[in-house]
Amino acid sequence: MAEEDVCYASVVIKSKMQLQPRVKQDNETVYDEVKVNKEPAQEKEAEVEKQNESVQQTPDQTVKIMEKFEVEKQNESVQKTHDTTVKEAGRLCRHQQLCCCFGTLCVISVLCVIGVCVYFRVSTASELNQLKSSQQVLLEENQNLTNLNNKPSSDNKNLMIQFDNLTTASITLENKITMLTVENYNLTTASVALKNNITILTAENYNLTAASTALEKRITTLTTENRNLTLLNEKLMEERKNLSELIKTMEETWNEFNVSRAQWSIDQYCPKNNGARSCTSCQRGWNYQLSSCYAYNDAPPSRRTNWDGAREDCKKMNSDLTVVSNNAEKDYVKTQSPVIGDITGYWIGLRAVGGKWKWLDGSDLTNQAWIQQKPATDGQCVTSLKSREWTSVSCTEKYNWICEKKALSV
């Protein structure tokens, strides 16, 4: 039963009427004024405490308490002595009337108190049952709360275990995150290196593609060239066959020519005079001097040539432009440079090579006075003429020339 459902009752009797003193009789019960505490709050608290105590007591005890309370009140009221004056006798009748009224009022009050006690007894029993039920409910709730309290403890323990597990998992996860971060960094580095390699490989692939394209073009070109070379080879094989036949023919002709040339050489070096042959060191038209044969060419202006042309003509006769090694030979070459018609000079085998005067046999000019100290300028060659000293002129000009070859030993 809740506290707000408990009803408390109290009876307060207060009288301001002044009782007249009278002579106390033995059979009379004198009721004095019922005093009330001036402090309502304290009185109310005392009454509440008394009523709470009364609720906890049995109805018989409540009646005894009430009687004791009345006795105490009566003992307190009988504190004054009555003045046995004459004035009390005059007011005795009125006092008796008041006492009757007061007695009636007391009886009514006692009846009210009895009714209240009965009410409290019934309500107290009901409230007691309700309190027992409430106590049982409270005990059940307390048990439930205890269970609930134990359950949070168990849940707290489980949560602590889960927290420890989560802490361990968090540490493991942090380690994994660190490892993954390192792996990510390594993978990023590897990715950058791979991208660089891809860039390099792309460039190399581009270069290889370009090289492959160029190679394919080269292969195409070489294939074409090979085809052309095959055709050319076939053509050359055919020409080789033709040349072989020509060489064979020429060899036959050459043999015949060698016989003819031998005969010609015999006729040139050993001409017949009156049916008999007389041999000389030089062939006809050549002059023998100092173990060599000399011949000057006095061709007309239309047949004159440059230095290279003159040399080629000498080679056709198994000779070369004359090379002078000493003063005696120089004087003889001068005699072989006659002034005929409009001839102004004869080519000899001396020319400027690399800033030096060199003979055709590779030797240097030893006596620079022969060329009048002229500087050796590339492209310059030397001519000889009987009426003057050697002269340096351009190799491209056209002059006559002097050939020289070794003489035969007879």
C-alpha cells in the first residue's frame, strides 16, 4: 500500500471556557481543559508518529493507549486545587451543565475514537495485506533487480572480455594497417618503378617498332636488291661465259700476238741490213744513253696533251716520262728537248706533290736549282726545253713530252 493511500485521523479538543472551581467529589471525574500545542508543525509530526505507531499495533493496544492518554490528560487536568469559596457554589449549577455537555461531547469523542480505531484496525489489516503483497512484489522486484544487477556484472565481465578482445584486435589491426601502409608504400614505389620501366619499354618498343619497320623496308630493299643481284648474277654468269669464251679467243689471239710481238721486237731491236740482222739496245726511233732509251714526241698542236695524257702515251710504249738523276742525264735530256716549230716545252716526270717536287719513282728533287728555286705548288708540273731551264707550269696545259725506258743488254 502506497504512503499516499494511508489516511491518518486525529482528535483535538480545545476549550477556552473558564471552568468554575468547585469542591471535588469522590465520585466525580473532573475534566480539565485539553491543551493543544501551539506549534502545528511539531504537533502534526507527533500525531503522525503516534498514528504510525498505532498502525503497527493491534486494535487492543490502540484502545489501551487511548485510555492511558485520557488518564494522563486527566491527571494533568487535576493540578489545581479548587477554591472552596462561596463563589463556586453559585456557579456549580452552570458548571454541572457544562460538565454534562462536556461529558456528552467526550462520549461522542470516545465513540469517534472507537470508530476510528475500528476503521484503522480494518484498514490496517487491509493495508497490512497490501503491505505484505507490496513486500512480496518488492522482494520479487528486488530479486529481479538483483538478477539484473548480476546480469550487468556478467554483461560487464563479458564486455570487459570483449573490450580486451577488441583492444587486441585493434592492436592487431593497427599492426596490419602499418604493414599495409608499408606494403602500400612499397607497391607505390614498385608502381612508379614499373611505370618508369613501362615508359622505357614503351620507348624501346617504339624504337624497336621503328627499327623493325626500317628493317622490313631494308629487307624489302635487300629482297629487291637480291632479286636484282640474282638477275645481275645470272647476267654476269652469262657475261662470264661470254668472257671466258672471249678470253679463250683472246688467249689464242694473244699467243699469236706474242709471236707477232716477239717477231716485232726482233725486227725493232735486230733489223735486217742486206739480209743480215744487227741488234741494238734500243728499238728504232729511240736513242740510247746512260743505259736508257729516250724518245721525244714532237706531235703537232692538235695531238699535244697534258701531263697525265703524256704519261699514258709513254706507258703504251712500255715506258714512262723521263726521270733525271744527275747533271749528265739532265744535260742529255736537254738535248732531247729540241726547239721545233712552235714547240715551247716537253713534259718530264717531275711534279709538285704535298708541297714537294717529286719524281715518278717517288724520289725527291735533290737540286732545287734545276727548277730555279720555284716553290712546289700542287697542280704544277715541269717542262724541259733546249733553249731554256726547266719551267714550272700547270699540269693541265698541253705540251709535247719525253719518254724513257730501260735499254736491253746486247
